[in-house]
Amino acid sequence: MLKYSIKRVILALITAFIILTLTFFLVKSLGIADTTFGQKENVKFAFFMKQYNLGYVVYFDHEVSGFGKLLAHVHTVEQEYYFYERPLLEQYWNWLGNIVTKWDWGTSVTIQPNASAIDIIAERLPTSLVINVISVIFSVPLGIGLGILAGLKKNTWVDHLISTLVMIFISIPSFVVISFLIYILCYQNQILPSIWPTPSEPTKTKVLAFIIPVLSLSFGSICGYTRFVRAELCEVMSSEYLLLARTKGLTKNQAITRHALKNAFVPILPSILAEFIGIFGGSMILEKLYGIPGIGDLYIRSINEKDYNVLMVDMAIFTTVGLLAGIVLDLSYGFIDPRIRMGEKK
């Protein structure tokens, strides 16, 4: 297990490096962001000097033809500065060097000019995490409970009702669910706030604002858990070892609690982690529609505004969470079921 774990971590680091490298070159191909910052020469000068120190631009005291794209022409008291974009490969190596040696991912260009990209992400990350964690806590017991109920009541009206509702809700796109909830609960009945509250809003408004995001993210997860748990439980209950347990004198309830549920949960528990990753990625649309200041909304905004440094940090978080979740997911099988040991010799 230790050897397998080390191997998976190394492969995850290599995968993250490849993903971020490809993302860097792809986002740079989107074009140059607007870095004029209005007419504030001192702000422009401070920003481009920061980019110069990071190794992304170079400056001259006169205009140079054929060097690269001219990004800005700044007048100061001492002299004039002509800032040019460095070649892409130079920017890439400087970007890697800044991360490895100084853990400096650069500054924001358009979202919060001159602000550290790491600080912008750190400010918004807790909001996204809290919403996603609450959604998982809400959806896991409800989905598993409905799945167990449907499995134990197989081929009855209860099973048919749950399965039908699951098929209906799982077929509805998440943005339709979000829009429907906002329209019914916010605009039509005015029960909940129609947009994410500001920090100055009352505590009650802030608490109520979590209802729509949690419900929107939980619908798909509840349906997924219900289908998965029902399928696993039905398969286990029809297995030969469970029938053998019944012939040895165990009652139906004893056979279900001691054997069926225990064995059915071996593939179910690791899926909870995988479902968290799905929710984490799906919250982008929700954050955009509901005005939640999270990293999902920031991801879309950084693409639209070509804020490369913020986009790269945001992408690094989603990539890291996904890769770490995959490692924990694989290792969890060995801890849940001792018969499974990754990387063990036959």
C-alpha cells in the first residue's frame, strides 16, 4: 500500500504539471487582456513593474519595433516606459521559477489589478467549500436512505415511486433546477433572498441564502446516491452468501443489517468522495447565477476578462482537488474492505 501510494502521488504531481502547462499555453492564446486601468499612470506603472519583476514583460525608454507586442506606454516624472510582452516560452519558465522558488503565482490583471492572485482565491475559496460541504452532508444521508428504502421494497409501489422521481429529477439540468428555485422561492413567493447577500446583511439573510445553493447542488447527488445504493443492495440481497445466511437461521433483518448493508457499502462509501468532486465542479453555474463570490464564479470571470494569473491559480485548485480525491478514493477501498490491497503481490 505504501509503495502504491507513493507511486500514485508521483503520478498525480506529473499529471498536475502537464495540465497546468497545457492550461498556461492555452490561456495565453486567448489574447492580451485590457491592462490600461483608465488614465492612472501610477497604477499602470506599478502593475507593469510588478510584471517586469516576475519576468513577464520587458521595458525600454523608447519604442522598439520587432521585439514583441507593445502592452503599455507609461509616462512618469523621470522618464517614459515602453512595456513589451516577453516571448511565451520565457514567460512560461519565469512563471514556473516564481512558483517553485517564491510561491508567487503573479498578480491580477483586470479583476483586482495589482492584487495577489493567491490572496484573491484565498478570499473566495471558503465560500465555495462551505456550500459544497453542506450539500454533501445534506445529500448523502438522504440519498442513501432513499436507496436503502427502494432496495428493501424492491418491485413495490414504494420502489416504483422513488425510481420514477429519481429518473425525473436526474434528467433535469442543474441550471434549470437553479432557475426554477430562484423563480419560485425568490421572485414569486419572496421567501428567500434572490441573490447572495453582502457582508453587511443580517445573519438571518445570510443563513437563508444557503438554501437555494444547497438544494440546487443536492438534487443530482441525491438521485445518484439513490440509484447506486438501490442497485448495490439489490445485487447483494440476491447473492448466494446472503441466502446461505438465511438458511443458517438468521432473520431477514439480521441478514440485511449484518451482511447486505455492510457489503453493499464497500463501493458506496468511496463514491461519496467522487460525488463531492462532481458537486465542486458543478457549482460554477450556480455561483454565476446566484451571485456567489466563490472560486467557480471567479473561474468563469477570469476566462472572460483574460486574467491569466487568477485563472491559473483557480485551475490549480480544481486540478489538485480532483487528483487528490482520486488517490484517496482508490486507497479507501483497501481500508473499507481488508481483502482489497492496492499494489500487493499475488
